Amino acid sequence: MLSQLREMIWADWIWFPEGHGWDDLKDHDGKVFPKTQDLWATIPIAIGFLVLRRIFEQTVALPMASLLGVKDKQRLCAAPNPTLEAHFCSTSKHPTQSSVENLSKQTGCSVRQVQRWFRRRRNQDRPSKLKKFQEACWRFTFYLVAFFAGLAVLVDKPWFYDVKLIWENFPQMPLLPSQYWYYVIELGFYFSLLFSVASDVKRKDFKEQIIHHIATISLISFSWLVNYIRAGTLIMLVHDASDYLMESAKMFNYAGWKRTCNFIFTAFAAAFIITRLIILPFWIIHTTAVYPLSLYRPFLGFYFFNGLMVVLQILHVFWAALILRMVVKFLPGNDIVEDERSDKEETESDDEDESHMHKEKSKNGHVQNGHTVLNNNHSKMD
């Protein structure tokens, strides 16, 4: 039963165009082809990356943070309060006004004190600026090395200049040692990102990041199995081309180097749009999704691979929108770039703002569904 199921899953007609199959990927005449068991090497590589990252963050990123002047603000800790802690952990980290008033009665604290406690408690859970810098420094280093290593692997290959050649002699394209190491190292790194997602800095696009990691791992793994390696190396290079710029912009942002951050972020935005919204869809995806139709009849593996490419492209459009929002924010006023995906630390003035807003609501009228009823005599714009 299991053998029949295995034969159905790995049937040639599912993964290869008509006339080709797994027999084409058997080593012969000194030529080596990718094998499924090769992917197991990525797990110890991923674990190695996790260990190397801890060492790097302490021995390289930490001194660099000190050199660039990265400093954490001293945070005031919330005083121990079982009632407020229970509400924070089990109900909501952002209590409504009515909840704040109820908690005020239960604890004997003023509304202002309850608001301040929740603000301080939320700040306790936010990652420090130093932690963010260490993470950005690690990713910057990997993406920078990976990009130039990828260039070294591809610069002398004909399909780097003529993308259609990724299909030449498919699937009987021998595996080169440089391609092997490029693949397993990139895949191992993405596995390490997936393994460390629980401890990494959580951002507003957390779910999108998880989808991206899973889609990327699936795409790299599948392209290895069916020898789409030429296309896979081009895709990895395009992704690494802009990532190191984003991470370096974050580093200078955390260090407070305003002009340097803005300059690098502008370069990143341009590189991201060119590589992810122009080169990837109009050159690479066109060559993997449209051009093959003139060579082969569509098959299931063809749809699966290009389906993953579409998922990645949708995420690229989503992130491009965030990037453009940040560019629009800092260009007119020349302010420092803020990562749209990060939560901002709340300040001491937030309580005063909340109290002021609450008083304004009382002055201006009744509150309906959490919103103040506006006086029609007020002008729309000052």
C-alpha cells in the first residue's frame, strides 16, 4: 500500500514534462545531479547558523552597536500587581476605557495609574533597541555575503545573461559544486530563520514573514528536487540583492544616524522595486511560467512551482506598499525612517494624552460606540 502511494506521489508525469522523469537525474558519465537526500544537509547547517548567530551577536554585533552609539532607553518596570497582570496576560494588553475603570475600582488605583501600569508592562515585553540592532547586524552580514557569493557563482554562467537558457537541456543539467553549496547554505539559513521565529523581534507582518519563509523553503527545496536549479539560483540572487540594504538601514536607524539611514533606505527602496517588482516578475517569472509553454505541455510540477512564485510576488507587492509609505513619510520632512512593521515604544506622555482625550470627550458630548459625537458647528478644517 505504502509503495503504491509512494509511486503515485513520485510519478514522472506529475513532476516532469512529457518524455522526462526521475531517470534523467541519475548520475552517469561523471555527471552529478541533485538528489533528495542532499537536502538533509540543510538541517545541521541551520543548527550551525543558530549557534554562529549567538556567537556573532555577542562578539561582533555588540561591539559594533557600542561603536555606532546604539543606546537603550532606561525602562521603568511595572510594579507587581496580580490583578492587572492577570488581565494583561489573559484578557488584553490594551484594555478599553471601561476595563480600565473597573480595574481601577478592583485595585484601588486611579485610572491614570492603571493606564501607566499597562503602558510600562507593554514596554517590558518589547524588544530592546540593542536586540533589534544585533538581529539586523546578523542578517545584514549574511545577506551581504550571500549576494556577492551568488554573483560569483552566476556571473560566468550564460543563463545569467539570457534567462531562457535555464531550460536548455532540462532536466539533464549537471549539478556544479558551487550550485550545491549556494543552495544548501541558503536553504539552511531560511530554516534557521524559521526555527528562531519565536525568539526574534516580532513585527506587524509576522504572519506574512512566516508565509514567506515557508514559501521560500518550499520553492528552494522543490527546485532542487526537479533540477530547476538554474532558475532557483537566479531567484535567490534577486532576493539577496536588496535585503542587505534594508538591514543596514535598520542598523543606522537604531544608532540614530539619520542622514545615513535615509540615504541607504532610499537605495534599498530603489533596489527592492527594481529587483522584486520588475526583474523577478517580468524576466524570471515570465521565463518560468510563460516561456516553457512553448517547449512543453503544462504539468503539475510546473503549476506548483509557479504557484509558489505567485505567493512570493504577492508578498513583494505588500512589502513594496509599506516601503513606499515609509519613503513618503521621510522625504518631505527629512525625518528618520521608522520601520512600519515595528511597534513603537510608548512614552510617559501617552497617559496624559489618553486623559486629555477622555476629558475632551466629556466636554464635546456623549460617546457612541467609542467615538465622540462631533459638534456640527465645528469647522471641518482649521
